[in-house]
Amino acid sequence: MDKNPAWRRELEKVLRLAAGDPKTFNLLLEDLLSPEELKVLPVRWQIIKRLNQGRPHHKITEELGVGVATVTRGSQMLKNKTGGFQQILKKLK
């Protein structure tokens, strides 16, 4: 999917700039993402938080109304000890 590394670096720069201002950041997300993509982002974060708390996969699917595959993907990403989820969870402690 990453067809052009320069494009990714440019997007990273834009996101860093926007991150300093919550209003600008939210407006940028609304411009970049579809309404459906925006709707699922908070749910995906809730999946990660619940997995990090040790909640069972089946409970998370029931609580959030998501599929097993979505929770499993979150679980796989959370296992990456150097990934973004782990970095943010450490900062939130």
C-alpha cells in the first residue's frame, strides 16, 4: 500500500503539525477519512485498551459489537512491543 515512501514522510509531517492543535487535528482527520473510518477509530482504540487490561476476546466482541477478526488483529498489533500502541500506552500510564 505504501507506494511512495516520500508521501508517507510528508503525511507524517502533516500529522505532527496538526497534532499540536486538537481542533486542526480533528478537522484534518475529517478531511482525510471517510465518516465510517472516523466512526471506527474510537472503537478500535477501545479494543486495544480492553486487550491491554486483559479482557477476553469474546467479551470485547460482545461489549463493542465488533467481529472476532477485528479484536484478533488488535491483539496481534498489541503484541508488537515496539509498536505504536505500546508506545502510547506507556505514555498514558
